[in-house]
Amino acid sequence: MNSISNNAIRQVLLLLVILLLGFVLFWQLQSFLPAFLGAYTLFVLLKKYMYILIGRYKWKPGAAAALLMFGSFLIILLPIALLINMLYAKIGFALEHSTQVLNALQHFIQKYEHKYRMVLSSGKTMSELSGWAAQTLPQILGATFNTITTVAVMYFILYFMLIEGRKVESSLHVWLPLKDENLLLIRRETNSLVYSNAIGIPLIALLQGTIAFFAYLALGVNDPGFWFVVTCIASMMPVVGATLAYVPVAILLFSAGMNIRGIIMLVYGFGVVSTVDSIFRFWLQKRIGDVHPLITAFGVILGLNLFGFIGLIFGPILISLFLLLIRIYSNEFSGPQPKIRG
């Protein structure tokens, strides 16, 4: 009977302790995971310029990191924050005056129920909507506070990533027990995925929102800037996408008696706005990062469930990394494949 060596027992015990501590740390710090993922995304986008400032222009690492962080805030986060603030202000106003909004909606529905002699809603439905509205406003305010906290922690992590970027990358080559070719593959694929999702998804959302914005202006929609923001955010959602924006706009036009404009809005939305999404979203992501459309669709759903709105970017990255690690495992540990005789 073969006995287990003391060295193997010590190795197993050490691995168990490492896994136990890792699980405890992850469980306690999981709320900071979106901040870490956001910091890594910005690190991938900014590290090239960090190395240029330090190597070519001889900047101090702290000054270079501060400049890039400030620039990223002005170029990326500040516009997004302003747009989301506009959206929250409108939603907050609507929820605070939910009774008037629901009464107007009920009047509109009753008008068409009487006209076409059908039942579209009930008093129970309206009471449920009223209760939902009362619960949603505190959730929005809480989500705003959580987002601010996440951004603050994200920049705190990003600062140290930028300062010690080369050291971290070189340490990974030492710590990870993989072949050099697989380490390079992980770095290349991860950077490609970050570019694909961090640039591709917002770019498509902005493109869809801009195309829809011109229709809102031409059709005389009230507050087209607000609906532009709604369209940009809705276009990132899987399956339904921008229909969450232009269909309510069409309903508002119908309720105001502008039936022709409502029909034009629907035709333009389904025929042009949604076509832009179908053609360019997956095409652009595939061009940048070679991301399969199914990975993008399921990744967005996964990311929303795990991380909320910020998961729109990280969900596809996680699925792609999972498939990449399976591929690397096969490359690292599988033996030569037997030849199949014909």
C-alpha cells in the first residue's frame, strides 16, 4: 500500500487554507467587485498612455496617474453622470407625481377601451402600478448612492493599478503556473474583450440614441433630450433594446391625438433604430474583440443579474474569460490527441 508523503499532505493543507481564506475574502469584499472590474477596464484603456508619460516624457508615476484619472473622469464619467442625473430627475419627478401620471394613463387606456370595446387594464393593475411607484423612488436614490461609492472605490483601486501596473503584470507571469504562450494569450484576449465591450457597447448606444433623437426632434416630441438618454440606456438592454424608449414615445403621441406621428415613430423605430442595433452592435464588437453574438446577449443578462447596470460591460467579458480558461486548460494539461483512422 502506497503511503502519502508528508510534502503532499502539507501542500494539500496549504491549498485548503488558501482556498478558505480566499472564499472568506471574496464573500466579505464581493460588493467591491464591480469597482475592481471598472478599475481594471480603465487600466486597460489608460495603461498605454501611462507608460508613454512615464517613459517618453519622464513624468512621475503619481502625477501621470492623477492626470489620466482626471481626464477619464471628464471624458467618460462626467457625461455619463450628467445623463443619468437627468434621467433620475425625470423619473423621480414622475414617481413623485405618480398619481397624476397614472390617472392620465388610465384615461388614455379607457378611451381606447371604450372605442374598441375591449378590456386592457383593471383597477387592480393601476393600484399595483401605484404601489410599485411608491417603492421605486427610494430604490433609485439608494442606487445613486451605491454608484457614487462604487466610482470612488474604483478610482482608489485604479490609482494603484496605474502606479504599479508593470509590477503587477510581471508578477502574474511568476505566480500563474501557465506556459508563457498562454499567459500572453490571456493578456491579449482580455485586453481585446475590454476594448470590445467598454468601447463597442457605449458607442452603439450613442449611435442609436442619436438616430432616434433626430426623429424625436422632427416629430415634435416633448423633451427630446430626455428621450435621447432613455434610448441610449435602453439600447444596451438585451432582446428589447431601444423599443423601451421609442414605443412609449409613440404611445404618448397617440395619447395626444397625433396618430400619424405615432405611426411614423413606430415605423422609424422598428425600421431604422432597431436595424442600427441589429447591424452594428454585433458587427462592431466582433471587429474589435471577436465576440460571438450569443456571448454578448447572454453576457449582458448575466452581468445585469450580478452587477446591475455596470454589468452590461462585464457580463460578456466573464463568459468569454470562462471559455478562454477552458481552452487554456486543454492546451496546458491535455495530452496528444489520438489519430483517428479512416
